[in-house]
Amino acid sequence: MARPRKPLLSRDRIVDAARGLIDAEGLAALSTRRLAAELGVSGPSLYNHFRTKDQILEAVADSVSAQVDLSMFEDGRDWRAALHDWAVSYRAALTLHPNIVPVLARGPGRRPAGLRLADAMFGAMVDAGWPPAQATSIGALMRYFIMGSALGSFAGGFVDDETAYDPADYPHLGQAHLLAEHQELVDERAFEAGLRALLDGLEVQYGRLPVTRTG
């Protein structure tokens, strides 16, 4: 019988493998040599699809941006609900792939999915009546908050060892050793609390806008 053929190398297959490697071992683990080995191909064959490792990183970052739901900007939700649901979806995508966040934090550049994400959010805010300059500031503010929340875990920064937090030195951290055990819950609650605070503040600003808005 003929030996089974290897799957054809494609951009999508390269991106999937690179994303898996970054997810598992971090950005430093990615090299064209390592990636080629993971795919079972020769290194030069990657260059038929990507000229440099940086292009592969950009494609991986864009594949994560493409996971963010944008439907809330198109289905009639008011601007506050849309921003909330978008932020939750955005954070969920970054939480699945935290090691690529430093690349995403550089901004969308020329990445198609990243640009669609920025365009959808900005357009929805302007359509809701926010002046373009303020809509731009809202986009920046939300990115700072969402990216920051995905860069690390507050709860995960404490060790599960009550002896590490001597009351003589840290009189208010008597329960800090319990945070690691509830990391996901603590971080999700913190994100929701911060998001509500941001949206509450924006709603105050929105109420002060001239009455020319459409939604």
C-alpha cells in the first residue's frame, strides 16, 4: 500500500502549529527551526508562506484577534452593552492565549482581523453619538484594560502557603494564601468590577454630550 501522504503545508497549518507552541512554551520557544520540526518539514519550506519569523508571529496574533466576537456591534445592542460584551469576548480570547498578548499589545498594524476589530468598535461608538476623538480614546482605554487583565493574574501572584505572609510583616494579608486556590474566580470578579467602573464613568461622560447622538 502507498504510504499516507503528509498534510500539505499551508499558512493555516503553520499558524496553528506556531500558536500551539507559543501557548505551551511562550514566545521564546518559537523559532523557524523548531516550528519546522513540529510540522515535520524542512525549515526553508516555511518561507514559501512566510518570509520571516515576525510575519508568523503577526499571523498568530491576528488569529487570536479573529476569535473575538464582533456581533454585538451589529445586532442593535446599545453602546454600553456592546462594549461590555465585546470586552468579555476579547478577554476570553486572550485568556486562552496569554503568551501572545505582548505581540497584540503593539497594536493592530496591518493585521486584518485586528483592524476589523478596531474598525467595528470605533464605528459603533461613533454611530452611538460619541465624537471621533472620544471614540478613539475609548478604544485605547478598553485595550489598555483588557490587555492588562490578560498579562497576568492578580490572584495567581500569591503563593498557597500561609507562612509566606507573616502577620507581623503583612497585617492585612492573613487570607492572601487562599487567593491562588480561587484564582479564576477572583480574576473574573476583578475584571467585571473594573469593567463596570469604566462603563459607569463613560456613561456619565455620554450623558454630558450634546444631544445629537443616534443611539
